Amino acid sequence: MKTIKELLASHGIELVVMDLEKRGYYFDELKLMVVNQNQSEEKQKQVILHELYHALNHSDFNALYTNPVFHSKMENEANTSMINYLIQENDGQFNYTSVLEEFNLGLGWECHLK
């Protein structure tokens, strides 16, 4: 399993950590990811994984991001990918309730974790 740094490097994405009002952004045209420095390292990691999924899978769909249905779908996909990476990183060992609470997810997400 590649590390986050390896994943970013293999796709030519530069990471900048700085003071932001939001958790993070990805600028497709610059291949630049910016993450808020005022978050814990674990939260920064989650944001990087979430934004990386957008970078690799949604860059051709930026125009659809303003549509609430597509926006929700893309956010759910990015969250699912981030959670799956973190579970794999932990050798598949996790507690359903802890994951749901950690990421502030409803019970409907349980099916994504199995």
C-alpha cells in the first residue's frame, strides 16, 4: 500500500499546508492541494485522502459540482475512499461505531464499511 506522500508524488500533486478557513482544497489546473494547518495531523491526513480522491476521479466533472445531487454523490465517493484507505492502513481492523462517530456519519454508512 502506497503512503500518502507516494500517492501525491505519483500523480504530480503538490501539497501545501497553511492557515485556511476551510479544511482543504484541490486546484486541478495547478495540481495543487492546500490543507489547513490548524487541524490535527490525523484530520489533515483525512482531508488529503478526501481531496486526492476528488483529484483522481472528479477533475473532469467540476461543472457538475455545483449541482446538489452530483455534489453529494462526489462527496460521498471521496469520503468512502478516504475511510477505506484508513481501514486498509489499519490492516482492516476497525470498530463500526468508532468509525461512524469519528467521521460524523449516520448509520446508513455502515454498508460502506463492510
